[in-house]
Amino acid sequence: MDTADSIIAYHGTLLKETAEKILEEGFQPGTYFTPFMDSALVMGGQHLFEVFLPKGEYPLYGKHWQYICQVHVPKKRIVSLRVFEQTPLYISEDAEFDMKKHRCKEDGLTACEKCRGRGQLEHYGKYASQWHRNLPVTSCPECGGFGSIDHPTLLSNRAIAASNS
């Protein structure tokens, strides 16, 4: 990326604890930034940092919608931290599953009918997951929690189990 100009960059992170650590220590070398707020939200998470990178001080590598800063970015460069909460107003479960089946088909996979491609059988909130909400979730026995009955990881796990028996 051409770093001839000063830029405003965005970095999103999912966890509150990670955002608090960034506020204390700044950004570690190798952190991804983007000039697009929406990309930082979708790819990073709801805790959105706005960062000012002055001309020539921070070497950035990458193209298109994201780039990597190879040096530490101190907290004094953080302009703001905002938290964006998402409230789904409408979700069609049938259309959502059709979309997942289509994506699986493009990848040569088959979406699991039992969990409807979600990979889990109990849901606590529409998009909650055990990883970021720390809520109990039961993994689907058909797809092993991958949402696809022939996911590559699931197939390799089955092959390992078959060879051990």
C-alpha cells in the first residue's frame, strides 16, 4: 500500500477483553487494518477502533481492502473505540438454510439437514456461539458441529477413527 499519505484506518475485534487490552497496550506488530469501517466490523468484530496513522510513520503492507502494519501502533494513535450491537429485525430460516446449502454445494459439500447447516442443535440467540458468547451449545452428531456432513475436517476425523478401529 502506498503510505505517502496519512490515513484513518479501522480495526475490529470481537471480544471486549481484547479491546480493553488494545486500549492499554496499543496494536501489536502484524495487526490487520482496513480503510473501510464495514469491513472491520464484518471481518473483525463489533468493537471497532478508529486509528490515525501519520504519514511515513507506520509501514503498511497489503492491497485492496486490508493491510498489515508491521510495527507496534501505540494507544496514542487510537482516535476512538465504538461498540456496534446488531439487532436482527427479520430472519427467514428457510432462506438462510437455502443460502448455506448453496455455499456448501459451491465448496463440494452437503449441508446438514439435522441442524440446518448451523452445526449446533441448541441455540441461545440467533447468532450466539460457544466461542464468543460462552453459552452452552450441543454440537450436531451428524455433522460434528461443522454444519456440513462431509466437511474436510469431519471426513479426516472419520478416516482416523476408522483406521484406529
